[in-house]
Amino acid sequence: MPTPKSSIAKETKAKLKVTKRSYQPKLNKEQYTLLADCIEKIRLFRLKIKISEIKKLLTGKLAEPLQVTNQKSLVYLFDQLMESGYIKDTWISVADGNKDFISFRTEGNKERYGDNTHYINMQQLLNCRNKNKKESIRGLEDIEDLIEELGEYNPE
């Protein structure tokens, strides 16, 4: 007896469900607060982000992707967090696999991508950023100050 179409559709949807991975954050309460303050100061995301959402993002439990306003700043921030040991060194593959970030819907992006969601490819941005490491990064000094301040809250 053939399998009903609705059963096949349910099986296909179940297989397509993505298991998100963690960035394996090593941040304490004070460090999460500093990170949230920095993210808000440089306006990294279109909408204000709460500490609880940052925790969900970094532990792989974020329900919806975040709209990024400055992709180079995002890559620089995560790269600096990785270099300082606050997130795992495979953060790029985690971000790409989790599809945690989408581009902000500007008119230019709408022309390029239509109405489709445009997930940000981290490896491509990292390669671009490495060519000229500190060019066009909004909040560069704020990110560097953050990394210094995070170190002040490391348990000895």
C-alpha cells in the first residue's frame, strides 16, 4: 500500500530540521553584560538584543536569525572573541551551519536578493576582512575595548 503524501511531507520536514551547534561560550554574567552593551553601542543588529538572546545565540538555541546592520563589525567582534578564547575557534562553521545571521533588508539588498532571506556567509566575509583587517569596521575601538574589559572579569 503506498504511503500517503502527507506522511512523506512530514518525514521530509523532520529530516530538514537543523540541529544548531553551540559556540561554546566562556563568558560569565558580567562579561555577557559588557558584550550586550558593546553590541548596542555599535548597533550591530537591527533590533535591540537582550542578554538572554545573546546567551541563546552563543549556546545554539536562537529561534530566529538576527538582522545584522554591519557585517564586517560582526565578523570582527566574533573573531576577536575567538582569538581571546571566549568562543570556539570553529565559530565560522557554527554561524554558517546555524544560519544565525541575515542581512539587513535595505533597498540595495532587496534588489540583489529579492524577497528571499539572505543568510550571511561568514567565511566569505572573513576572507574579505583579512585582506584589510580594520577597514570599514564600525565600532572597532569599542570592540577592542570590550575584549580588554572582558579580560578584567576572567576568573583567575
